[in-house]
Amino acid sequence: MNYKFLDKVIEQIVSETKMGHDKSVMDTPFYASFPTHLFFVQSTTFLPTTFSTHCREVYGLNKEETEYVWNEYREIVKDKING
């Protein structure tokens, strides 16, 4: 895996993620009005299909790369939610 490229993908997706004032919903490049409590507050590693599709279609990532990006992205967003 090219971690330098994947880290740039993570940075891009994070920069395109906009959180609502109450942090319960956010707009992402892969899902509008994404419910944060389902995937970021709970300690789930469930990978949304819309995220996988976005990573494959926009960045050409395979399953392993997408899982890496998801796990890193999820941790960054969880940190932002928790302040």
C-alpha cells in the first residue's frame, strides 16, 4: 500500500466533511446527512457501502486500502466529535 497517497486521501475526505452544530449529523463526500452517532461515537468498525463506493470510484482504492482509510478517517472524526 502507498501510505503517503492514502494519507492524502484521508486528509481530503476529512477536509470535505462538515459537521453540524450539535455534532449529531454531518455532511460527507460519501453520504449527505450522515448520522455520526452510528459510526463515530460507538466503537464500531462497520464500513459503510457508500464510503467503499466513494473510495473506489473517486480514488481507485481496493478493499484493503479502503479499510485503512476508513479506520484512520473514523478515528479523526471521533476525535473531532469528542473535542
